[in-house]
Amino acid sequence: MIEIAAGEGEDRHMEKKQGGTKKKNTGWNKFFIILTMIFTLDYLIWRIFFTIPKEEGIVSIVFWAILLLAECVGLLEMAVHFYNMYDYDRIKLHPPYMKKEDFPEVDIFIPTINEEVPLLEKTLIACKQMEYPDPNKVHIYLCDDGNRQEVKELAERLYINYITREEHKDAKAGNLNHALQLSHSPYIAVFDADMMPKKKFLMKTIPWFGKERTGFVQTPQNFCYPDLFQYNLYAADHIPNEQDYFYKVVQVAKNKSNSVIFGGSNAVLSRKALEETGGFVTGVVTEDFATGIEIEKKGYKGIAIPEVLASGMPPMTFKELVGQRRRWAKGCIQSGKKTHFLFSKKLTFLQKLNYLTAISYWYTPVKRLIYFMAPLLFAFFGIMIVKCRLYQVFLFWLPMYISGNICMRRFSRNIRTTKWTDIYETTLTPWLLPTVLAAGIGKTESLFRVTDKSTETENNSAFRYTIPYLCGITLSIIGIVRLVGLSGREQTFTYCVILFWLFLNLYFMVMALYIAAGRKIKTDYQIQNISAGAIFTLEAEMQTEIKAEAKLKAEMQTESKGQSRTKRYTAQCKGFSDHFVLVEIPLLKDSDIKDMKERKENTGKELTKREYGKESERKEVTVRKSGREESKGINKGINKGEIAEKSLLKGIIFLKETEITLCLKRGLLQNSDNRQYLFEIDWTNIDTDTRCCYMNFLYNRAPVLPQELKRNGIFDECITALISRLTNE
């Protein structure tokens, strides 16, 4: 019998064990929600009835009303989100049990139009690696809208079904609808061309279709690299991926009202549900959002799970990020108009409210512009928009802000704070504002362009993308200087309120400038000072929680005059989102290696263990089986000398055949939490992609070993057997 949701029984046991903690957390969550709602209501009453600038004239009153409307929209979005989060800890995230023989047939669609072949190859191989009780029930379709011969050859080489069409109508939606007509399975998994699923993807999504009337199951869109916000702010260690909050918190909370949004990738859909809705919705830029609404209008349930089951590549430049978000903004607004969800009798009030706030979110640039201009109008033109005193800000606004931020932190598990939300929104405002205004009045504009996922970009962003933020910073500074010059003479407290907002806007603009200006993208994540001939003992520990950023920490130890020196290095490596890696490296001097090579060539004798390092020691390996840990010893040592000898060639990975057999027997390459390998690598002539490929290969993550490595004459039969074993699982 196959375990359906890995660790499902253990998870439920832990839920019972931690039941008291969850009840306690739920109680505190409810307390802070109620407190925030009270403070918010208090703030609204004050804003509506006690801040009207009646004495300032009609212009001030008009701007007061505009600012109040923007605040009310934001507070509505917050209220809906807090309602969804009210019983968040009680949302059940365990699929129903499904027997091995009950797993149905599944079609996997990978739409592509201009993505590069190496990128597609990684995704296709990862799809072939997915576990399933009967692999013959899984059918993979590469849906090429570019009619490219090289893509067709790739599909043939990997034994993948290749689909193309003569008329390229309706972009991605048309491509998927065409594939629907040529396939037959009751369930369809959809992946973008750069999204590589984990092996357990199908095992953890298909069971959700077992009992309920499920229309689709959506998993998070995760990335191998830090996103642009993390990377450009040098904050990959401190802030999570910008999309984590939406997919791991907001989406999961929407399960409560059955208003989950279909994200277009990393999801499984019911063919029956799609057929009832007429297939993927066409005529909009974001067919995924509209399709999800139509499926839920038919009474099907959309399910969002927070576990990351696939990873891809984020936009690598600010230009591509802006283009992507413009498409999303326009597409969501289009979808709202096309689906007429507000007038549908098949949707509940909560569903309509959730869809409404999902669309109104894309009008955030309008709100941000209003928030930015409000203090500037007073600083430059003396237009009073809000009549208040400084103590009133502390009495009415500050409690609402603090309690709301506490709620945000608690609900997001520290994934998101109000500050970072403001920074993200400020960054995108100048570029989304024209798009949402045009979409709001129905202006048509072609925005469907595939986001460039190439890592070969040299410049992160052009100077022109920094101009709006430089202008905003300049205006804020001028406004601050003007107010400081006037504050000593009149209305000091009022000026303090305006100064507070000017400084806040200045901070957001500076952060946005850093993000837009960016830094050079480094495609060569290197671990330095590792010389040829180094002998590695690598131990990888699988993490139980998904990490926001991949890390590789290497501890390097060298011998110098009988004393050891330790150096630590940190580097990022794509594909390591779930791993913490410790590498212990006893280094040999290059001169010693040269002498050893010459002696071997001249004498033909085997090099001694003494020359190449200490004698092989018995290695203890911990293997997790059936929920308990057992200590297993590797009986046979490894002759490090023989391995290091091979390192003098241009090799990648070298393992003793006996050790490979032993590792396979111990299950180290398949199921253990702790994996230990002894291998030697000459890093000097290995590019980043190759390193990441063999790392993924070693850790059984994404089998993307390049063909050129498989053709390398240095690889002996045992390596070939190991590759075959992994790629056939």
C-alpha cells in the first residue's frame, strides 16, 4: 500500500499532540482580529465625522473624500482577509485516503512558445520522475505553440507526447484547449515551462479528487532563485519570496469560502469541471483566474495547499517583473468583467466578496498614488486634506496600525509585514498605474508576452526604471524642507503629522529605488578556494520545512604546520531550496598532488592512503525508517587515495562501485533524511549549471543531469548504473 500524503498519519498524530497549542493560537488570533476590528471601526468613525476640513473650501473636501475612499477600499480588503484567517488553524489540509488501485489516469500539460530547450528538458525530466502507483497512467504532453523542430526532437528523445497547432489563437488558453481535445485522462496537471515538479507532486494532489466535488488543486509557485526583491535588497536571508504570502497564506485561507484562485501552473484540474465550463477561458490575458472562477461557479471546489511541490525561475530583471505584473493586473480586471461574478446567482456572498477584493487589489497603485500625493498637496500648495492633531493620530490611527501589523505577522507566520507590503506596492505603482486605469475603462492593449526566464542577462534594470522613484524622492525631500522651514511659525502639530507621512513615503521610495536599480545578476554562484585534488565528505540534511532561500555552507579545513585553520563560505545554489549542506574538506597541497601524479606515472604503483589522507574510517549513517531513527554503519571503508587519483582527470563525480551498491542498499539515495557521500570534484573547470545539475542529481531532487555528462568517457559503469537507477525511479 502506498502512503498518500507523506507523513499523513504522523501529521495527524502531531495535530492531536499539539491540539492545545493550536487552540491557544486560534484564541489569540481571534482576540487580535476583534481588537483590530474595534480599532478600525473607531478610526473610521473619527475619519468620517471629525476630520472633514470644512473651513478649507471645496477643493480640500474633494481630496478628503478621495483619500477616505482609498482608505475604505484598503480596510475592506483587510477585513475580508481577516475573516478568512479567523479559523485558519482549523482548515483541514489532509486529502482523503486513496488506495493504490484507485489512482486515476493523469495528463500533464506543459505549454511552451519560446522557452529554451535546456529549460524545457529540465521540466520534462522532472515530470517523468514523478511517482505514481502505475506510471502507465501518467501521460505527458509538451504543447508547443512555437512549432519548433528542436522542441519536437526533444520530446521524441524523452518519449514525450508532442502537440502543436497550425492556428495560434487565444495564446496559452488556446494552446491548453487544443491539448484537451487530443487527450483523455480525467485529470490534468499543468506546469509552466520552467516549473519542475517534485516526485511527490501527483501523490499529494490527486487524492484530493477522491471524495469531494473538487474542480482543481492549486499548490504554491516557488522559485529556485531569490526573487528580485530579495536579491536586489541583499535580503534573501531576511525576507521570504514575495509570492509566498499569497500562495501559502492568502490562498489557503480562501479554502474557507471556496474562492481559491487558479494560478495557471503547479495545479491539477478535473477534466469534467473544465468541460462543463467550456475549457480554459479565452479572451483574457490571465485565463487561469477566469477559469478558476468559472469552475467554482459550477459548484466545484477549489483547494489550495501550502506545501511547495514544484519550483521554477522568477523574473530575472525588473523589466520582466514589471511586464509580468502588468499582465496579471490587466488579466484579473478583464476576468472580473468577463465572468460577471458579481451578478452570478451560483456564487455565495463570501465568494463574490473574495473575488471583488482580489480584483480591487490590482487598483492598489491608485491608492498608493493618493497616499503619496496627500502630504505633498499640503507641503506645496497648502491644501489641507485631513483636519487633525498629532495626538489624534496616536489615539486613532496608531492603535489600528499596530494591531493590524500584529495580525499580519501572526497570520503569515512572519512571512509578511505591513512594512514590506507597502514597499512591494510602492515599487510596482508607477508601472501598474497606467495599466489598471486603461483596463478599468476597457482599453485594449496586447500584454501577452512570455516572461523571460533566461539567466544570461547582464544588466538587472535600465536607468529609466529608476526615474519615477528619483522623482518621488526629490518631491518628498523638497516637501520636508518646506515644512521644516514653516513648522516653527505656525500649526506645529499639524506639520508634524504631514512630516511623518512625508518621511514614510520617502523611505518607501528609497527602498523601491534600490529594487528597481538592482544589482548585476551573478549566474556563477561559486564556492571559492577549493583546489583540485580536494577530498570531500558531504552530508546533506533534508529540512522538514521549506526554506525561503537555498544555502550551501562549506567548512574548509587545511593543515598548516600541524595546526588547522578553518574558513567558512556561503554561496547560493539553485535547486537547494530544501537542503542544508555541510561539506568538510581536508585539502591537499597542489605540489603534493603534482608529485603524486608524477610518481604514479613513473612507477605505475598505487598511491598509498597515507599520501592521500587518513585511512578510511567507518562512517555512521542515520536512516529514518517508519518514523524512527536507526543507526546504520557502512561496513566497508573507502580508499580515498583511489578516488583522489581519479580527481586528477577532468571528472565530475567519482564513487567506488562497492560504495554505490552499499548506498543503494541502505536507501541513502532514496528515502533517508541524512545522506552521506564521499566524492571528489575538480571545481576549476565546472560551470554553474553543471554544478547545480549534479547537485540536484546527488540529492535526488530534480534529475537534470546534462547529456554531455552522461557521454563523458570518464564515467565508469557504476556511475552510469547510478544515473539509470535515479532516472528510472
